[in-house]
Amino acid sequence: MKPATLEFLRQRFSAYYNGTIQGAGAVYTPESLTEREWGFLFFTENQRSGMRRHISFTSPEELNSYMKNMVPAHVYYSTAYYTHPGAAQMADKEWLGADVIFDLDADHIVRGPFDVMLARVKEELFKLIDMLTDELGFAKRDLRVNFSGGRGYHVHLPLLSVRGWDTAERRELVNYVSGTGLSFDSMMESSKKSGWQLRYHDALADELSRIAALPQEDALSYLSGLSGISAKDMTGFLKNIKTTQKTLQEKSEVLLANKVIRAIANSENEPFQSGVLSRAAQADEPVTTDVKRLIRHPGSLHGGSGMRVVPIPVDQLDAFDPLIDAVVFGERNVSVDCAFNTSMSILGNTYTLTTGRNTVPEALGVFLCCRGIAELSGGV
């Protein structure tokens, strides 16, 4: 990143943290501020320079003063609580517990235009919330949902009841929402379906419908690629597939002994497993299981996009549009040099940009510079 671009971004982030543009002053204070560790990354010519961490604050005023003066590119705080959060060695911090966090990142789910990625990851967010509240006993009032400022969402559970959970307990939780380790036998043992059993049955029903719709030759070709079944098994299965579909709906435990069904549901059979995965909430397992994680601070700016990390009440998620509601910079024109042709939707408009110099709204200019897609053209 060129010096002029760095200075442009520092000035715009400074304007935000010092209260001279919209959204200023809306940097939030997490619960138990004095027990949290903080970490910061800054705008430097060497973008690989490390994080400045093992920092603690005694008051919201001290935290806000630090951000106003230092103008960080990224702001993080610990999901964990410590007796001595500012200690330089993790062993000296004295861990007291940690919030449970789910991280949903579009980059792990789909690739494409930024607006498409954001729409897709929001679908995962709603699936996760439904599982947490409808199946795992958490209330919607327990959830703290933040748009990450980049390509996804964070869901926090800052509850005393889960604060002491270890890595194994947190892994059980994230394995449930992501559908990891599902057992064919346990999923099929009863026709009284709910939760993952219902999702698993639906995925299997869809796969049987897909097979039934194939030409005979294609269906045989697909089944021949599965392990542990004979040509006789395959032809008999296809002959009776409508009966099998009905049995799945009415008395699925009967299919426990069906060798072809078992082969279809094998963990190595990609078409069926993709159907199961599409019903999971694709949360990042390492984030949830890490009891000493740093997470983005609500109200701060994301140095990879220039957008704000926005806390969102669960009942307002439907209406939330990150490319409008998380944008803090305005529409005054700036000139940038784009590295390649691209298009981007922001503030309700779509912009088509060509390689070289383009005049764009400041909000888009900040985004492009933060993403490394463009450099500032001319002065700040």
C-alpha cells in the first residue's frame, strides 16, 4: 500500500474515532471491560507487521482515548475474562472463563461478488440462530449478534452458564450446529423426526428423489460408484425406489439394514453429504472452541473494508443491509487507481470500475483501498 493511501485511510479512520463523521461515538464497551485483553493492528507500509496485544483498559474513556490517538486499522478484545488481562504471558493472565462465540465467514462458504457473499452468509446466520434458540435452549435475548465489518457475522453468548465451558464442551456445541459426526444409525432409528434427524431425513429424501429422476443408465452409474453394494443390490433398489421413499417418511428404522441406503449415506458420498451440509450452519469451529480468542470490537472499523462492526438486535436482522447500514463514510468524490476491472454495490448503488483511474464515492474509495484493490490517486 502506497504512503498516500495509508495516510488517506488513517485520516478517514481518525475522523470516525474522533467524532467528525456519522456514527462517531458509537464504539461499544463490552461487559467486564477491565477483565478483557485487547489487541490492535495498525495501518503500516508493512501490512504484515504484528498485532499489538496484551493491552488492558481500566475504563471506557481510556479505551476510547487510545483509539482516538492511535487510530487502529483493526480492534479486537478477548472473548476470555482474566484476572490480569494485560500480562505479557498467557500463563500469567489467570483465565476466569470465556464467552461462547460463533464466527460465520462468507469466505468459507461461497466465492463471488461481495454483495452475493454477504447475502449467502446471512442465510447461515438465520440457520444458526434457529438451532440455538429452537433446539439448544438459548433465548434470543441471550444472543449478541454483530456484523463483522467484513464478510460475515459473530454471534456471542456472554452467559455465566457457559463461561466456564472447556474446549471439548464448546466443540460439542459447534459440531451440533455444523452437523459434524452425524451417525446414520442414530439419524434413522426413529420416524419421530426433529432437529438434525429431520434435516438428515430431508437430505436423504432429496437424494432419493434425485436418483429416481435420473435415467436408468445414469442412476446405475452413480450407484456403481458407491462401495459395498452389488449389481443385484443396485437393480433391486432402483426397481423399488418409490417404496423406499415412502418407507423413509413413514418408518425410517426399517432402512437401517438397507445396504444401498447405507452406501448413499456414507460420509464419503459427496452428493448426499453436500445435501446434509447445506442444512448445517457453517460456523468456524476453531473460533468457537478457542477459550482465549480475540474477536472484533463492536463499533470499531474493519481495516479490510472500512465498514463498521455493527451490533444488531436479533429482531432487526431481516432489515439489516451491511452495504448500507455498516457504511460510515459518505458520497464525496475521491479518485482511486484500480488494479483491475471490478464492480461493487454500496450505499444502494452499483459501480462498475475499470483498470486505472476512477472517481468514486468516498465510502467505495475507502473500501477499495482497504481491500488492496485500489490506491489513492492524487492528494488526500
